[in-house]
Amino acid sequence: MPDPAQLDKATLRNYVLPRMGYFMGIYPNDSVRLSLFEEGEGGERVKSAGIFPDKPALDSAEWAALCNYLISLAPDNLVQPLGMDATDTTWIFDVSIPPLELSPPSITLARFSKFGGLYLGDANTQTLNKLSNDFRLEGTAKVREGVVSMAETKDLLLLTVMGSFSPTDAAKGFLMALPAKQAPSIIIDSLQRPVHTQYGDLDGDGRPDAVICEFGKWTGSLSWWRDMGGSGFERNVLRAKPGALCSELRDWNKDGKPDIIALFGQGDEGLFLFENQGGGKFLEKRLLTFGSSWGSVSFQLVDMNADGLEDVLYICGDNADYPPILKPYHGIRVYLQQANQSFVESLHLPLYGAYGAKAADFDLDGDLDIAAISFFPDYRRSTHGGFMFFEQTTPGNYKRSTIAEAHLGRWIVMDAADMDQDGDLDLLLGSLAFEIVPPHPLLERWVKAGIPAILLRNRSADRKKAG
């Protein structure tokens, strides 16, 4: 059961409960139900899936009693954590701004290239831009709306394209091959708002298969696509639910076969293991369950306590389903893996609207720090909440700091790599200018400046060499 204490009474009463009613066939009038179905193929998908019933599952008295009960359990206001602000500016990074101007900036992909330079995918211009290490524009490809995931070899890019930045159930997304010296091609078409793809040989035939997260809207799925060896890809649905966000491939049970670990949002939020049984079959197991209002975004598998077991660095902060409220449970959490493959939460670093995080030894002192971005910070208190650096000072204790340039964009994507090959990890932050609620003058500044990304050059290696 969703915990009503995750939301304040006003949000529960005015936004969440009415929407919960839609799933049980309870609407204020017939026109509301009709408005839930987009025109065309996307709306037909939702209708055929029976997401919004045409008849109520509860009578009006039962529904009113349920609403009153849940509202009675919700607090008037959510209690906010202390010490959320960063008062210091970190010495770790120097900030550089690429001269490329995109207005409004609408970055959906920011990636360092394995072969030098970086890539920026922009939803507004529907382009993928390649920049050199010194920010010279080396090339631009038209890729339609919203390239969000990329796999790279020397001569080929495999791109995942949402097809629509705005939420939809229509199958407008696709996987695109972008060779260096040949014409581009679509290798998997008609995907429901795909947001991430992972590649690996899942069936042992020597060919790389694809695991695609189709986030969708009201419908969606996680599927693995078998490479049929020149005759396309065969779809195999792993979980027929919306909200698939990202996945990792690991031999989780050490049986020699790659398994799939995937994160889901959209209400039934959790981390799932799909255990490879061989023969193209997978067994679903739930590893972790998160709150239905947490707004899961991404995760990283990393050994946080140096015990030889990969732990889960989990990020939650999506806050766009109703007028944003400050949620004390947003931020970065660490779940330590136990010997029996269960998990125990060991750390919560609150960060309103957290949207990405990387754990690594950024300052080269032998322990793991965490760099994080927020897409829904508390702009009323500070314009610098969009980037936060958590420096691990003693085991399990972190000092917060930020950068002076944090206000230059609304950071939605981030990547980490040693771009300048000096022995420490640099960061790339991508900005997407998006409406701020309540309104804030920052939005106009972002659009006018057209800054799509900033590069955070790590100074740790130079400082270490200098003694």
C-alpha cells in the first residue's frame, strides 16, 4: 500500500487521489476519462490495456471513505531535513563552458567519448553534436527528438532515441546505427519512449543482444532483443510495465551467464533482477522496493565499502507529476549487498530533486566521493542546488560543497570520465531549460544564454603531483 505519509494532505487531496481514482474508473465526469487518451496509436494502446476502466470499481461512499482515511494519515507538511545547503565551493573542479550555443538548451544526452571529445544530444534541435576536447564542433547529426543513450565503437554509434520528449504511449522511439562512413539506419523501430539501452550477449550465441527500457507513459516495458544474425532483432518481454529507467548486465549469481538488473519508476518503484536461466529465459526477482512517490531516476552498481560485493547507489528525485513539493526522502541512498544477496540501506544523502550521481574517488584520497546533480532543487532557497559534491571525509561521513557556476543551467544529465588523461575523473553536466514552479528568473537566463553544458575539470591529480 502506498504510504500516505510520503505526501502532504493538500497534494494527496488535490492531485494524487483524483489520479488514483482514474485507475479505478472514478472520474468527476466523462470528459475527464476521454482526456486521458491521447489521439492516435498511443491512446488506442492505453484503451486496449484497460488502464482507465469505464465503470467504477468502488461505489462513491467506499471511495470517499478511502480518501478520507488516507488524508487522515498524511501530514499537513513534510518534515524537511536539516543541513541540506552547501555553504562551501569545492576546490576539486575548474569549470569550462563550451562555446556551442543552443537556445533553449534541451540536452538529453551528455557523454564523454572513449576516443576523445564529448557528445551532446539536444531534443529541441533534434541533433547529436560531437565536440573535441577543446570544444571545437566536429560534427552534427540529425537524429530526431531526444537521443538519450549511446554505445560507441571507433567507427559506429548506436543511439537510443525517445522519439518524443513529452510523455506519450505512442511507439515513436527507435534504435539507430550511425556509422562513421555510411548512411545511418534504424535497427529497431516502434519503441515506446525508450530511455536506455544496454548491450551484451544474453543467449551465448556470440552476438550482442539489446536490453531496452521503454519507459512509455501509462504503458511500457522492459525487453531484451535477440540479435538474429542479419535478420533483425526478436523482442522478448521481461516485464510488461511502464517506468523502466535503466539497466546493468552482471553475472549476478556467478553461474557464467549474464543477468539483468533494472530500475523501474512510475508507481511500482523498485530494483529488479532478471536471472538468466539459459535458453533465452529469465526469472524475475525483486531486489529492492522504493516508495511510490520517491521518483526513481537511476542507479549505479559500485562496491561502496570495499568488501568485494557490488552495492547499489540509488538516486531518486523526479518531481514533475504535480506541482513540485520538497520531498525529504529525495537524494542519494546506498544499499549495501549482504552475503545472501539481500541489501541493507546504509546511507541517505538528502538532495531535493536529485537526478544523477556518480560514486568515485574524485579527490584521489583512497575513498569514494559522490558527485550529484538535481533537476528539481529548491530554487527559492538557493540557485546553487543543482550540483552537489559529497566529499567523503571519514568512513560514511560526507561534506557538502558546490560550484559557483551551478546556476548556469538546469542539470538533467551527467557523465564522468578522465577526459584529459591526467589520472582523475572529470564531469560533464547537460542542461535542459524547463519551467520552474513557482516561476523564477533563472529560466529566462538559461534560454537567453543558451549554455547546453559545462565541463568540470578535476584538479586533484595536479594538486597531488604538486604535493
